[in-house]
Amino acid sequence: MTYKKGIVEAGVKYIKRSFLPLRDFRDRDDAQQQLQGWVLGEAGNRVHGTTRQVPLTQFAQVERALLQPLPTNSPEICTWARPKVGQDGHVQFARCHYSVPFRFVGQSLWLRATDTTVRIYAEHELIATHPRLFQPGSYATVTDHLPPEAEAWQRQDLQWCLEMARGIGPHCYGVIHQLFADRQLANLRPVQNLLRLRLKYSPERLEAACARALHFGNARYKSVAAILKNGTDQEPLPQQDAASDSTYTRGGRFLRDSKTLFH
């Protein structure tokens, strides 16, 4: 006999109405013991209202032989999501980023996340597997997923950036050295973006922009990019006048630069 959903769920209502009322339980073990006695006694030996069979007799004569062993591994609890692949070839889940083959850029995929892994599917095809990340903003990137130009981008590591900056000039090197001194891994991408400005403008202008950023104590990618965009890198740096040596220049003693302060 095929049991419909409503018939199966009726068993829950039967327990709630026939077993739970007027019973007291000392703890969980006591509740389980009482429930087992009730099932093997009253509930299991009644004539079922729908099937007209005695449940325990039906189980012993028909259902027991059809039972199969439980699977060796416990079911894996997972979460499904439907992310869209960004222009950088990554999907985002729980504020972390996972790469997929770059041909899927712009498409919506299926993502299955467990406590240990993230699997990404294009319909029914598994296209990427990553360890699960939990640090917001972190990336899991497989080099083979990236287009050739992006693979070259990935090879621009910390040492590559420092050597490139040294070749551009001391001020560019100073900006990048300062960024890496704060947070190396977190600032790698901004440093890569900063060095790419040499291609859009020129190494000479990038060096001048870095000099201006250092002069004003604002050594950041956004500051250097804004200087180049506005063209202020081509203006002379303001000269420090004699009045700036005063302790109370412009109404505040803490406006001295570091050279004046330590000498």
C-alpha cells in the first residue's frame, strides 16, 4: 500500500493527542521509555483506522523484511545558493569568493556549501570545488580557472610589486612599501592596481603622483589615482615656509611634520 503524506503525518497528531496529554516526564530518557512502552502496547496493537491493520503485526509480517541498513556516512547538511559570476571570475557566498572557469562570467550558477567544502555547478555539471572559507573578504582561486591575462596578474606577488616599484622610482617604492608594511595580503590587490596606473599614464607621472601622496601623508591607491586623474601630479609640490617651523603654526602644535618633530 502507498501511504500519502497526510496519512503519514496523521501519526504525529495521534501521538500528540493520545500519548502526551496527562503524562509527566522526569527527563528525556524517562519520556523515551514511556513512549516505547506505549508504542509496544496500546498504539502498536490497535486496529489502524485507515489501513484496518494492527501496526506491530503489519511491521513483523511485511515491513521488517523490506528495511535496509542505514548508510555508513551520516547525511551531509548543506546550503544551496544561486550566485552570479562576477567579472573577476568569482562567485560570492557568505561574503567569501570562489573562482569558477572564466567562460562562466556573467552566468548564474548553483552553489552547494557544507561546513567543509563549496561545490559549484552549471546546471548538473560540477565545475569547481573549493575548501569552505569563513573569513569575510577572503578568496579561493584556482589558477586554471583564470584567463591567460589574469594568470599573469596572479603572478604579480609581493616581491614582484616591490621590484617593479623600485624601477619606477623611490617615491613609488615608498608608497608601496608603506602599504605592505600595514597589511601585506590585504593590500596586495590595491598595490597591483596602483602599479597598473603606469600603463595608463606613465611611470614618470606615477612617480610624481606618489611623491605628492607621500608629501601629504596620504599614501593610498585612491589618493594616487585621484592625483593622476586631476593632473595635480604635474604641479610643483608646495614649499615649506619658515613659519611652518613654529610650534604653533596655524593654531595647533601637532601640525608639525615628522622631520621637524624629531629634530
